[in-house]
Amino acid sequence: MSSSKASMRFSTALLHAGRPRGDGYGSVAVPVYQTGSFQATSAEELADVFAGRRTGFCYTRVGNPTVAAFEERMRVVEGGAAALACASGMAAAFLSIAGACQAGDAIIAPRTLYGGTLELFGDLERMGISVRLVDEVSTEALEGALDDSVRLVFAETISNPRLAVLDIPAIAAWCHAHGLALVVDNTLASPALARPLELGADVVVESASKQISGSGTVIGGVVCVGGSFRWDPARFPALAPWQRFGPLALMAGLRKSLHKDTGACMAPTTAFLCCVGLETLSLRMERACANALELARWLDQSGLASDVGYLGLASHPCHELASRQFDGRFGALLTFRAGSRERAFRFLNRVRVALLASNIGDARTLVLHPASTIFLEVGEKDRELAGVHEDTVRVSVGIEDVRDLISDFEQALG
Ligand code: PLP
């Protein structure tokens, strides 16, 4: 049914992987199957689909051809063994942890994660999964938080907005030496900058609401798994019922239980928009990264802002690691300090090209004051650790003509 070819290079896979064949009309774009259920041709066929003896679609919460096309495209693009589309990035993060853990288990994660994920950890604690927060993801910090109840490490490729970079091969090696899985939130990097599974991670989660869909049109998420981690039943009792699926135990457990039972599915039209968005991911990221570098350099030299945080500046503490891991590109996110909360608000109220909005990874440039918005619920110490001060402005750089962005920032900061 699908046209995926293992040998496709990244930019080609973005366009062709998972494109369904055989819809009867030769549709070039991924068709949208906007339907809740599928008519069976016989009672026997439907019984076979329910029993798993035959592949097929019966009900969109369980599976849908448009969603399956997006999953296959993501699987190929991430270099994974299987992918599962979800209702949001938060749903993907929740499922990756709750699928592998049960009450009494623990995970380790950095305090510098996206604020929404830190709030999710409160829910997990309530369900009996404890979260050990560390200041940074180093092997020393992880050692200090390790005990027999730990099942996995959850971290971001690039943290938002501090821009701490995860050394994926080194941390994956440490995790595997201790029988733990490494789950990576790759939202900020996107697969255009990093493919964590190829670098040694076991599970990658992404918010498809950002670079993947690309134009701020949807809320969606995805979980991808690699094909080598052994979900040892002694270490992962939550996955014991799915042991026969080997390295796909987590994916089988999610598909057959938690994802289906919580109704965390992606809508078909969302999957369509994600497929369309993926087609231009390489081009958008190339332009957004180039714009971000130029804007960061200009801000750094303008005298109108201080502490410009961008991975492409040699002054950033993670610059070298980012250069190595992301092949000379540094992402679309940057931060700067405006001098005071008032000056930050003044800037945000004066921009004309950039938009004041609480999202990232849009084709348009978006600006935000994190301390009064997405970090409102986060305590002061953790906020500072995440690089969020009273005067910090976050910029998600888009693909506009960078000269218009620079003029806009100049008039708004002047
Ligand atoms: N992970 C990161 C790094 C994010 O920045 C976000 C949202 O901003 C999410 C996950 C959650 O994604 P969603 O809003 O699609 O649930």
C-alpha cells in the first residue's frame, strides 16, 4: 500500500515516504480519509481485523489510512522501526513514559525541560511514577539519581528556551550500560537537525505542532521507536504482556492498549497537514536556521539587547556539541535579555512583522515573554535554571526575509 523505500535520502523521504498507493485514483497528495469508521466487506473480514489476523481499518481511533501514511513517513524520516501518531506532543510524551512504566517505577529527567512536560510529571507522580529531576543531563548527575526503580531517562535534544544540548551518544551509552531506555523529545531540533534514534536513543517523541507541520496549523505529536532496545521484562514489568514483540514491545503496548484506550489518536486532517508540512521541512529548517544565525549575530552586535542565547554563537556553552551533533546548523530558537520586564513588554508590543504568540516552529517568526506565560507556574529557581529571567524574550525564527526581521527588531527595541 505504501511507497516507502528504505534507501531514500532524508529530503526525498520527506516527500515520498508513506505516500499511499492504490487509492484507485492515483492521488499524488496523501488522501484525507475523514471518516470515523470503515465499512467491512464481510463479517469474517471484520472479525479478522479485530482479532489481528488481517491488517485493515475499522475505527479511526484505532487506525486510519491518512494517519498511517503520516506514521510511515515519520518512521522513515526518524530512521525508526515504528511510529505512532498522537493527539499532541504532550500525549506523545505521556504515552512514552506511561507505556514503559507502572506505579512504583521512576524516571530521571532534567529540570530544564519544557514547562508543560514538567507539569505532566506532576500527573505522573500522582499515578505513582516518580520523577527524579536533575540540574543537567550529565553521567555524574544521572549516577546520583539512579536506583533500582529507575526505568528510563527523558530529555530534550535541545531544551526550550535555555538551549542546553543533549549529548545523545554519550547519554545513550550510559543508559544502556544500566539497562535503561533513553527517551528524547526532539521537538526543537526536528528530524532535520537530529535523528536521535540513529544517535543511540531508544524512543523519540515530537510535538508535530511545531516544525513538522510547520505553519502553526495543528496540534499533534508522534512517538517513534528504534529497533534495538531490549525491553527486559525484569526491568520493565509494565511491558511484560508485550514481550513477544521484542524491541517493538513498547509500540505494541501503546497501540494495543494505552494509546487506543486513552483515545490519544491523531485526527486524519491533522495527519494530512503534517504530511504536507513534512514535505518542506528541510527547506524551512535551512532558511529558519540561516535567519536565526543572522538575527542572533545582529542582536549580539546591536547593543540593543544583552545575553543573546543562540547555539550558532561561539559564546554559547553548547556551541561545539551542537556543531558536532547537528551538522553545522543550530536551530530556529534564540533568546535575548531586554534589560527589564518593561523593556521586554515594550518590544513585544511594538513588533510588526514578528507575532506575539505562544508557539514555536511556525513558518512565521513568533516572540514571547516566557516568565509571564509558559513559565508562569514554574518556581523561580527552576525558571532561572531554564534560562528564563524577568527580561528574557524568546524568539522562534521563521522563514521571512531576514532583512525585514532585523528592521522590525531594530524599530521595536530602539
Ligand atoms: N515538547 C516541547 C519541547 C515543546 O516545546 C512542546 C510545546 O511547546 C511540547 C513538547 C508539547 O507539544 P504540544 O503542544 O503539541 O502538546
